[in-house]
Amino acid sequence: MLTVFWISPLLYSESTTTYALVSDAVIDGISAKVLKNKAVLVNRNVITAVVNESEIPPEALTIDLPGTMLMPGMINVHEHPMIYKHDYQNGHLEASSAYKALLGLSNLQNLLLAGWTTIRVMGDADVFYAVQDLKRIIDEGVFSGPRLTGAAHYISITGGGGDINYLSPEQHVISDGLIVDGADEIRKAIRKEIKYGSDWIKIMVTGAFMSVGDNPKNVSFSPEELNAAVAEANRQNVPVAAHAHATEGINQAIIAGVRSIEHGSFINQKSIDLMVKHGTFLVPTIYVGDYYAHSGKLREQTKNDEFYLSLRASWLKLIGKAHLSGVKIAVGSDLCGPMIESSVCAREFATLIEAGMSPMDAIKAGTIVGAELLQWEDRIGSIEVGKLADIIAVPGNPLENISALEQPLFVMKNGQIIKNELGQ
């Protein structure tokens, strides 16, 4: 197996070699069917052509990947790479920003090896802005890792899903979320987030399932506060992602103009109609609930288990209905911190199929649709000429066995070969 992790910017310089990637078939991220007998040509960091295998230029270095299928690098649009404990609020209190950053860097390298070439961070339970430093150090080529975007913190009300609600009033700690109350505090918090590098704003519109002392069925922010948040972010050309479980919170966030609804556990038909009308993306993060169901790993285990037992099946039906209605659904795992095996993240694809999506549409949810959500569809998300060469090869045929996405054998990011388990 060839695995490359570079530490020096010199090693990160673009190769001038033209690669010809040859596999059994290609999922390009845009076509309805796989492409057969094709080679993908890569020069420097860009896809330069998709040609018949018989048309591979003689000067190209052919990389044969038999028994595999090429596809775009996977895009995870809801992740917390530095949250290192299942009991994440206690973990937040126990570890320094530097410790979390080092764990996060190791985790991001493992996620890249697992085929995740782009990740949107949705707040990382960190007092400072370590995830922005991780993005910078990856962009500069000092260390390898997925392409990062996202929010440094999730913004919460006092007593909401981003606050520490299980300590006595005498104790004064810094919460895992950024705590604000009222429109003015929201505006100031958003300006500070953007000042220190957040290119998304994450707002906790409702309570959460895994935090202590709040209720996911409750709406946290008022319509006035929501409107102020979206207006402030829009003024800075920064999109907003809304953590929203409660139906009314989901619907208010869509009307306010957020770009994506995270989770959407209690969506209804009105929610679906509003998402279609406003072009709002849905990131359901299904598998994280499956992973933790009856596990005993959560401080707030009961809320998660009750939803899993009573409402999971009906929720999946609504997700499938949303997809058929034209809502764009993107893959987000909301799970894969340093304590989770990186291959587990790809199990989200199987849950989307369970919800009624075809295997091809599920794969698109984790590639081109994710790119569209990020507004990066001109750069990533599909195997097309002119796009960045983020390409993986998975064993067999993932359209027949979606679990193949859990074990990519070849990973290329930005034209650099990260892993090739087939030995060439």
C-alpha cells in the first residue's frame, strides 16, 4: 500500500506528471449511469480529460485500479473533527484548545485516508478558533487533510443546546457553544466568527438531542433573532446553517433564509414545501442516532433512544418524501471525531438509501449535492474536465454494495495521491 502524508510545503508542490486513472467503471457524479472503458486524466491538480482507455496519451503515467470504481472524493457537510469524546460537553471542559487541535489534525488525516476530501465543520466545541488554524495549515500544505470550510462555533441561546446546563449556578465555565441572547449579541457574535475565519455561520435554532438540560422540541431563537442572524451573515456574504429539530424552528429558519437545515428531525409537509420554495438544503445526519442508540455512551442517552424507537421510521419516510419533492439532500455524518473509526462515517449513505433514495442519488448526496450546498460545484463534487482532482476508487460496485464506500482503496486530493492500496 502506498500512503503519502506530507509535512513540508515542498512535498505539497504540484506534480507535473499526467496521471491516467483506469478502473472498471466511473461514477462521475452527474450522469445517471456509470461510465465504462474510460480513463480519467489528471495533470497538476486538475482533471484534464475523461477519455476512452484506447486514447490514453503515451506520456501519461497509467495507474491501474482493477476491481474498483472511480468516483468523486466524498464530501461531508456536517462534521465536528475535534470533538473527541462521546460525552462531548465534559470533553470540552477537560481539554485545551491545543490538545483538541492536535487530535483533530490526526483525525482529519484519517478521514482523508477514508476518502473524505472535503469537510464542512459545524462548530467544534472549542473555546478558540483551532479549526480555522487547521484549515490554514492544510491549505498551506504544511500537513495533509481534507479541504475544510465551516463555522468555528455553534451559536446558542443561554440554556440552549450549545450551553452547559448541568452545573450549579455558582460555577462559571465557558460553554461549548457561543452563547448569545438578543439580536445585537447575535450580530456581534457573527461578526467575530467571520473576523477569525468562519466562512459559515452555525446557529442552534432549537434544542438538541445530545446536550443536557434542553429540549429538541423547543425553539430557541425568536423570528426577530433569526432574521437578524441571517441578515448579518448575508451582509458579509457568509451562508447560515441552522441546527433545527423542532418543526416550528425548522420552518422559521427556512423562511428566515438559511442555506441548510441540519437534522430536521421533526420536519412535516409544510417544511418540505418551504424547502422546495426557498431552495433550502437538508442535511439529515441519520446514522449518528443509529450509532448511539442504546449504546450507553451519551450523558443524555434517553432523548436519543426515545426518538430512535418511536420516530425514526416515520422520519425516514419524510426524508424520502422530501427527496422526491425536489429537496436537495446532502451527506453529513455529525459523528466522526477522533474517537470514531473513520470508515464509520460512510454509513450515512446506507441510511439515505433506507430512506428511499437510489444508491446513485445517495452517492450524489455525498458528492455533487454537497458541493452545491457549499457553492463549490464549479470546483469539486464531480469528475469533470477543469475540476479539482479529488478522486477515490472503491472496491467492487457501490451501487450494488454501498458499504464499499467505507473502504476506498485509492484516494487522490487536489491531484496528489494520498493512498493507493493496489500498490502502484
